[in-house]
Amino acid sequence: MAPSSRCDGRKAGISKLKAARRSRGLFIDCGSNIGQGYKYFSRYYTPDRYDFVLVEPNKNCLAHLYGLRSEKATMEIIGKAAA
């Protein structure tokens, strides 16, 4: 992905937050596996502006997801399948 499109994605996310008149956005990852999507998108949907919900039914992946938690991010991990 070109650097300009990365910036455009972040700008679009921030402008959507402003348009919705909310102070925070919500990023939901259904099928989080070991958090690859979270790791990638949290660079653009930053923890200072977004809360995260990671959904993953595979119990073998949950330890990896819990390891991603930090004090900087509000994250809920749901150990169930999304349907």
C-alpha cells in the first residue's frame, strides 16, 4: 500500500469520528486469530481514538490476543464465534 493511501485511510477514519460527533470509534475484528488484523490496523485506528473488540472462537489463539492488551488500548476479547 502506498504511503499516501495509508494517510488517507487514517484521515477518513478521523473525519468519520468527527462527523458522528463521538469522541471515540470502535474497531471490531471478527475472526481475530492471533491479532494480525489488530496489529496492522491499530497503526491507523490508534488506541487514543478507538476502542477494540476482538472476536475469536479458537481457544488456542486467545493467549496471543490477551498478550496484545496494554494500558494504552481499551480492548475486549470475546472467545466465541461471530455469526
